[in-house]
Amino acid sequence: MKVLKSGSPKKSWSLKTKCTGHGNGREGCGAKLELEKSDLRYFAEQEFPWRIQPAAVVFKCPECGVTTDIPKSTWPNRITDLKEWTSEWRDNKETV
């Protein structure tokens, strides 16, 4: 096959953001980060007798370990492709 005109490669999802701890009850360190899809975890909506916990997409800061929710408007298109959030992941006890 002969390429007549090169195309532009499709950019994968990324997001520039800061570690804030938003949505997780802790203060982040303020590190400036560029996230890729593999850095994210998905937290499904959960219903408790006292409230509904909405779905969230979170990342864990490599500097301080604090988790931060990202705004829904910045979520990747297919969040079902993301790994699920687990307390083991949050606490660095997850095994591969």
C-alpha cells in the first residue's frame, strides 16, 4: 500500500489537572499532573439508606497518594473501560 497523504494520529485521552483531594475529604498537595486513561479509576453509583453516592472518576496522586475526583465534564467517553476503584488500590495494597 502506498500512502498518498499522511493523516494525523488520533490523540488519546489526557487531562492536565492538579492534585486537590476534591470529593475525597482530604487536601491534596497541589502537584500539577497530566493524566492518561490508565491513571483513572471508576467508582460506580451506590445507594445507602442515608444517601446516594454518585458515580465518580478518580485518580491517585503519585506525589502524596491522595485521591481526587475529576469533573464529569472531563471524563473519558467510555468510563466502563476503566478499572474499578477499590480500597486496595487507594491504600497501595492492590495486587496485579
